[in-house]
Amino acid sequence: MEAIAKLNNYPTGPRKMRLIADVVRGMEVEKALAILEFHPQHNATPLAKLLKSAINNWEQKNEGAGAADSNLVVKTIFVDGGRVIKRMRPAPQGRGYKIRKRSNHVTIIVDSKN
């Protein structure tokens, strides 16, 4: 039985988050947590926290079963674009440049490897 965890409107660009999500996709949960804990990019921290949440959700669904015994795997992970906050920055000769502050939505699905 699979479990889902979602992170909405995290304030970083979706492309940056997808780089880390691609590393973790399809891995065993323990190995993925170890990689995310020591990954140099700052986006790895909320992704590790989200993965821990997905593991806890799985344990709540499957009462009496431990995550370590069940060979949990990151079945699916995907990153979608979230809301974009638009700002203006002063530019030369009285113009204004647009700044787009992007955010993203991350969804993780974990399941036992059977």
C-alpha cells in the first residue's frame, strides 16, 4: 500500500528541485535519506523532511509494519511549478525589469518493494 506526501509552494525554482528529485527517484528510502542529508544543495533539506513525512504516512497506513523491514522505495517523485510572485526592479533609463520569484510543488509516493 503506497503513501503520499506533498510539499506545496516551496520558494525555489522547479528546475533546481527537479535536479535533486531525479537523484532520489526509484531508490530505497534509507539510501535516499542518506544522500539527501549530505547533499550540498539547499533544496535537499526540505526534500529529506518530505521523504520522512511520506515514510511516517506509510507507517500510519500499515499499522504494525516498520519501514525498515518493508523495503520501502521512492516509487514516484515529481516536481510541478507553483505560484509565481512578480516584482519589478528598477532598470536604466527609467525602465523596469520583471523579476519572477518561482515556487514549486513536490509530491512523493513511497511503496514497499514487492
